[in-house]
Amino acid sequence: MGGFSSIIPTITIDTDANQYSYDGSDILLSNDSEKIVSSTTEVKVKEIKITKLRPTSNVTLRIYFEHCVTDSSIMIFSRIKRNGVSVGVLYGTGLVYWTPVSQDLTGWNENDTIELWCYITDPTYRGKVRNFRVLGKFVPFYGVPYPIKGENTMV
């Protein structure tokens, strides 16, 4: 995701705007808390529900998260799902430091859930995920409802 900095100002989503561009690094929606992954079968660990989206259908979103393991002898695998259905690539890492993942995924609609599903290869150790985000850029235009709004349904 060339040029992404881990220190990005958070955008407060109460400003009017008329356009949303997924080609940006502002945080539009986030579920940043760290979660531990200890399952060897795929489980949902993070979720963001899209409550408002303009346009309302078939929108491309840039989904970002970070994952790692507590011991390099295992791997963590993570993927994005929409309403429980896989839409993203399965990413794996055996690194003990935070590994960023970013995907531009199309077909998002209002009321969809953006879900992060993960599993590890050995339950003796743990995987971790954090900073589950929708990134992009607002183009302000006052008087028009903002284009994206969401809520964390899993912390």
C-alpha cells in the first residue's frame, strides 16, 4: 500500500461530503482494538457494519488490517468477508511483528458487514490482529450527506 504511515490522523465522520475515494489513507471507519486468535479453524474476530454509504451500492472500499503471531513457528491466516461470504484474498504470515494487509474490494452496499476472519496453524501459540479499517479520502462539499458511516459490531 505504498506510502502508508502508521500515524494517520483519524477523520471524524460527522462532516458533510459529496464524494468518497478509496484511493487514500485517511481512516474512514475503524475497529482498532487488538484481538487474540487461538483457533485452528476460521473464526470471525472483527466486524464493521456499514450503516450509510453513498452511492448506496457496488462501492469499492480499501480494507486494511495488521496481523502477526507470537512465535515464528506458526502462521496466522486472515481474510475479509462480506456478510459471511469470502471476498478477499487469504493472507498468511509467520512474522512476529505487525504485518500490514490492504485490499481494494468492490461490491459493497449499505447494511453490509465487513468482517475479518482468521485462524492459526498451532493452538500452542497465538495470532493477533488489530487496526481493522476502511481507508480512503473525503472530498468535502457542505449540504450533502456524508458518503460512509458505520458501527463496530464486534470490538
